Amino acid sequence: MMPKVEPRPPEPRIGLITLGVQSLDRAIEFYQHGLCWPRLEEDDAKIAFFTLQGTWLALYGWNALAEDVMVNAGGEGFRGVTLAYMARDVDEVNAVLAQAKAAGGTLLKPGQQVFWGGYSGYFADPDGHLWEVAHHPSFWPGPSGRPGP
């Protein structure tokens, strides 16, 4: 007989973010060379991993990811999700937005003061994934032990 295990809530963390992409080569070019994010070893031609502060980013074929999740791959329009890059200051917000645009992303909203007291803008990567680039003095950009918002 198996011992009874008391349920416990999961720890609050995100270990991996996976983005479905139409062209893995194009997405790798954007994140590795355009944004200069560090890529893990290049063993598998079907998936790419990038080391972020406190988590990883994975790029995986759009249709293959939809198949894995068992959903229709034809999702279009606003998906109800944005990712955020937390910048150290306003200048970094503008620099990251410019770098994303130069790398082939689409600038959706230039950096500007926003209603919540910070400064932010948005870009879309080549597959339409929405990224906010934001700065607020009370939001620390990294997980180095400093408390969050």
C-alpha cells in the first residue's frame, strides 16, 4: 500500500518559457544574434534554449508545440499573454526596443511614461510574440536575491 501524501501547493516559479516559432532559424537569429542572448549548446536542431536570469527560454516549432499541447496550431490575433523584459533604467528600455527593431522585431509601442508610474514600450518578435520592455524603480530586473515588486 502506498503511503498517503499530503498535497502541497507548487512553489511560485517559472522554470522555462517555450515559444512556438514558424522558423527556428529565424527565431534563433533574432534572439541569439539580434538580442545577443546566450544560447545553450546547439545539440538539437528542433529546439533552442537560451539562459535568462532565473529561467530559460526555449524556441520550438509552432506546429510541433501545438501538437505537443494537443491544440489547434491556427491561433491568431492577440493571445492574451505578454512577456516582459525588466530594464534597469529608461535608457535601457529605449535601447532594447531599438535593438529588437534592428534585429527584425516590430516596434508596437515606443517607450513612454505609463499609467502605473513606470516607463515602457512593446515589440513583437518575428513570430508575433509580444514583449514589454519596462522600467520601474521598485521592480528589480534580476533574481539576485533582492525582493520583487
